[in-house]
Amino acid sequence: MSQKETTQWANVIGAEGRDILKRFLNGVTTANAELKAIIDAAISGDFDDDYAGNPSADVKVTTACHMMVLAIVNRLNGMNATDYYKSNPQNYVRLNCLIQRMLGIERLTLCWPVYGFGAEALGQTMIYTEDQAPGSDPGNPLLNKRNWQDMPVYEPDHTIARVVRENLQHMAQLAGIEPVAHLPAPYSLAAEIYGQEHLIIALIEEPEFVHQLLDLIVERVLVPWCADLHGTIPNVWLELSDASGSPMFIGPEKFLEFAADSVEKVIVNNAWGDRVFVANYRGDLPAGARTRGRRKRLPSAETQMSFERLLEAKIQCCPFYLTRLEMDNAPVNKYVNAAVQLKRPLYLGIGAVRLDRNSITDLQLGKQEIYETAKSRTIAICNVSKALEAAEMPRASQSWPGDIYIEDTNVNTHMDIFEAVLEGVRDGNSAV
């Protein structure tokens, strides 16, 4: 194709565009010039009126792809992580929308390094590399037992705060959705700025101190940050990510006492609390199961907590829908039954490792397995949606995390496996 044909929107989001992206990710250098022409057109604003599209009400695939985009622009233009994430929010949004549409995704989302951004906004020493998302320097945590009471307050003029606001503004405009702000939940932010190991030790030895630390994070950081976004971004949703505070990492009992409790304070005690939710808690351990533990200093322990009690806590932190992620243990049909009984929409995750080219030993088998997973989970979501319709309950409108959520997409995502997910969702929609 000529460059003009390559950059026509119908070709960009069609089979031609996906083939270019696929060849580029597979290391075929002849795709470089074609993909660069498409990216240059996106940066020039040529596709600004096209990203939103007009997605149907069918079950859709969503994913976070900001790390894939970083790897692409680093290879093509030499752009490093600092410039990619912080120099031009409009282009950041454009490129994330572009790659999602080229992947075949219709329901758009926008993510960024949520834990790193939260820590950096407070002055945490960060590690930025050429082509990887930034993270806190584990050898130099911002807080320790001597200075934790001097925790900085949220500053709306900080670069990270400005970038987050502008990302959301551009996303609302370009994608035509109610934007979702991704902020670290209290426990996960504490882990970033106090240190995972130190926090785990404190959970065991000084639980009252952990409560005080989390309360201070809520008071000085998250409440003013959420209030700022609620006051400046129309219709914004406030998603607090809390991987470190998940039941499978710190155990169900500590999850309830520390992670969920601190999130609930943000939700209950603020007028905008009905826009706050946590969607990424992992671990619905059945009674008698052993927790995984996080890091060597927190040994695994047997839990006696029921699935129903953990589900109740998850609903308190996310009252809009149920989410089952790849690392959850209960079968999908148990979530289907719970969603119907509780009259909640159902979102289902597919783990990133199942699409990672380095984890796939048999490509054909991997494609077939992921296809069947995507198809069966699409049918499950459709069945829940039909039950909700019968009860005159609308489907959830939030763009995150979406119906079938691929939990991460990056440069190591195998495109053949990714396409098998799309095919499974397509056939699942047709089967119902």
C-alpha cells in the first residue's frame, strides 16, 4: 500500500493495520516505516475524530496497553519512558487509543503506571528506563519509621497531578467516555513509599502503626487528590488500584482489616465516594486454603474465611459490578450465580501470562485454549446481562476494566493468541 492508503483510518483499524502491528512486534523491519507513518499521522491529530467509533452493546475486550505503546515508540523514535509518560498528555492519549484500535479493541480505556505515579507525586525517588514503565526505587523508600509523620501532602501543581488531569481531559474528548482516573489505593501506595518488606513486617509486628500510616495517606494524599479530580474532570470515575493489598498477598484477614477498611473510609466519608471503586483485588480463597503471602517475610497461612465474606468485602469496595481475575480461585459459574443473585454486572479477566510469547510452548494449543476461555466467559457475561435485563437492571457503563479484560498487553504479547481472544469473544456473542 502507498503511505496514503496505509494511513486511511479504515485500513489502520482493519486487517491491514493489525498485520502491520503484528509484523512490527514480530521483529519484521519492513513494517517499521508503515507503522511510523501511522503513528506520525496520529500525533498530527489525523485520527482524533475516529478513535471513539460507535461500539455496539455486545461483550467487548479491553486491556491496558501503555507498556506496549512505550516499547513501540522507543523502537521507532527512540522516545524514552520519561518523555512518553510525561511530556505530552494529548499524544499519550492519542497513541494509546490508536494501538487499542489497531489491536481490534472497540471499547477504549486509558492506563498509566498507577503505583509509580502515585509515589512520584509525593517525591519518591523513581527509576525510569528507556522502554519500561517507571517504578519506585526499592532501595530508597520515601518514608521510614522516623519520618512517616512528615508525609508530603498532595500538590495539584505537581507534574504528575497535571499529567493525570490532562490525560483524563483528552481521553474524555477523544474516546467519548466518562474517564477513569487510576490512583493507588492506600495500602499499595504505602507499599510504594514505605517499602513492601518494611510494610509486611509492620503488618505483623506493629499493626496499629500501619493503621495510622494508611489513615495519613487517606487524609493527606488520596482524599485531596480525588477531590481535585472530581472537581475538575466532569463525570470522572476514581479507581483505586490495590494489587499489594489483595487477599492472596496479605491474606483475607489482613485484607479486610487494612486494605479494604482504608478504601471504605475514602468511599463512605466523602460526597464523591460513589464514584470510587477498586476492581483489581486478587484472591477469593476458599476456607481452608493457604494464602500465597507476599515476599519472604510474610509466611503463608491457612484462612477460614468464606468466599461469600470475601465477595461481600469486594462489593463494598466496588459496588457497581463483580470482577473475577485470572488469579481468583472460584469457578466462573460461582461468579455468574453471585452476579445474578446480587444483580451486578460481571467482568472477567484473562491473565497476561496466558498471552505472553515467552510462556507459550505449543502455539496451536495455546490459541485453542484461550479461544475456548474467551468464548465461554463471553457467554457467561451474556447470561448475567440477560438476567439483569429481565430484572430491568442496565449493564455497567464504566469503561474499566470492561467485559473481557486482558489484564496486561505489552510487547511480549503474542498477537496470534490475542487474536484468538477476539475470535472467542466474537463467537461467544454470536452463540447467545
